[in-house]
Amino acid sequence: MSRIVFGAAMIASLLALAKHERVLDRTGLFGTCATVAAPAPTGSEWLECRPGELTGYPDLSKGSCTRRGMRGDARYWTCPTALIAARAPHQPPTG
């Protein structure tokens, strides 16, 4: 019984650490987006999205974003500034 509890505690700890350190964001398994410093239409901002191995490109069309084009393996979107501000804590660091 104690082995099961210990195993469950270890798995929970590893999952919490992975979430805190954004390990899955950095592995490239899931698609990610980051803001781009470029002039955008009034009330919006540019996002650059890259595909992930498992999920492909993120679909931002459900968040009132408009797909604007593609360069290399990056897709570019314009999204309302309010949407970007609401999602900011969940964005992976750029660079």
C-alpha cells in the first residue's frame, strides 16, 4: 500500500514540476505562439505561432484572431489586444 502512495506522490510531484517549469512547452511537442513586436491594426497585436510535433499549429480562429500569412514554418495571426492580455501568463517565453 505504501508503495502505491509513494508512486502516486512521485508522479504528482513530477507533473507539478513539469507544469511549473514549462517543460512541455520547450520540448516542441505542442504548438506555441508568442507576440511579435510589429505594427498591427488598431486594437490588435501580432502573434507568431510555431507547430508542435503532436498538435501541429495552434488554431487561434476561435479567439477572434485572424490568420494573416506564413513565413517559413511560422504562421502569423492578428488578435485583439484584450485577448493577448488575458492569455499573457500562459504564453511561453520568446527566444
